[in-house]
Amino acid sequence: MALTGLAIETHGLTKHYGRHPAVLDLDLRVPRGTVFGFLGRNGAGKTTTIGMLLGLLRPTSGEAWLLGHDVRRDLNTALRRTGVLLDQPAFYPYLTGRENLWVVAQALGGTAGQRIEEALETVELAGRADDRFGAYSAGMKQRLGLAAALLNDPELLIFDEPTTGLDPVGQRAIRTLIRRLASETGKTIFLSSHQLYEVEQICDHAAVIEAGRLVGQGPLAELAAGRDLETMFVELTGAADIATSERPGS
């Protein structure tokens, strides 16, 4: 049974590809109202986990809930309350930003179309909303993806590596936007990342995954209590290059 105080919960969630376990016995607990970092190097199982949460991949075994809804039985209800940005957003290059959001809003239905202007303002694209998507910079494209994720006024936002492929300026802009979304809206934000610095800057809770296994989770302050979180990450994953390379000045 799902716990009502959790936005995301999994029990023994497992995914095998042949004999290879991509995710193994994952027990994840994401409290509502938190900014939760799902931290692990590339290939650790983050995207596979998100795919199972969203119904894109069928688990080999285990259970998962989004906002109290069992994803096996009530996925559509859960997704109506969830906004998602996976990898690089895909829009029609010949349509404007506003037109692309209109297309997304028609697919979502309900009152999504009434939130287009608000979403553009939130991601600071209102002034470029009538430019073609194909002319957007990588950072602007990512912000439009965030705007699309906000159209259904979700309670839960799931972002898979939202700063990947962006230059340092673009990365900072997305991080600032996510922090502002969290502080102004109180939405639960689940953010996967391979950058320790990013999780430390944005999140108040975190989980570390390595080789498909969960190796630590909880409030960021507790994870770091008595030891440096960077040391913990390096020890658990062996990913010293990831833990340090993203820091300013490194």
C-alpha cells in the first residue's frame, strides 16, 4: 500500500534486460513538497527507473506509486497530475514556441490551453514565444520543455537530466528556474542528475543509485551529517570524476 505522504514510492522495483539487472530491488521514498535529487553516474539506472514510474517500461517485478496511484492499475490518473521533461524536448521546429505549447495543450485537454501564457512567463520565454522553435538556443528549447511540463498544473514534476547538453550559462539558468519553481509553487520536483554539485545546489532530499541499486536516501542534511556528501558519493559509486568535475573552478 502506498503511503499518503509520499509523491513517489517503490517497493522492490526491478528491471532486467536478459540476465542484466538495470534496476534491482529499488525501495524509493520521495516526500511530497520536496526537491528530490536522484543521483548517479550515467548508466546507474536513473532513466530506467523513471521509465518504469511513467509506464514507458514494464518492471520485471516490484511495485511503484505516483501520488498514491499504483502505476500498474491507475497510471493515467497519476500522469494527469504529473509534468514530465525527459532528455531533450522534441517540438515542431517550424512552429513557434507558443504554437508548440498549443499543440501540447490540445493533447492534454482540460484547461491546459489557458495556462500557455502563464507557463511562458514562468520560464521567461514570453518575449520569444513567437519565434520558431528551430531558431531557439539549446537553453531556450529546454525552457520550452519545462513550460510544456507545467501546462497541466501538475503536483509532481519529473525531470530527467534537465541540464544535459547545455553550456554553463544554460545550466545555471535551468537550475535557477527549478529552484524558483520549488520555492514559489511548492510542487514536488524529482530531478535525476549525474552531477553532485547540481543536486547540492537544487535539492533538499536525495537518493544515490549505483549499478541499479539504491545505496542511500534521505534529507540532504542527514546524508551529509558527519561526513561530506561528496566523499559518500565517491565511496559508493567510485565516481570521483563526476563528483568533482562539475564544480566551479574544478
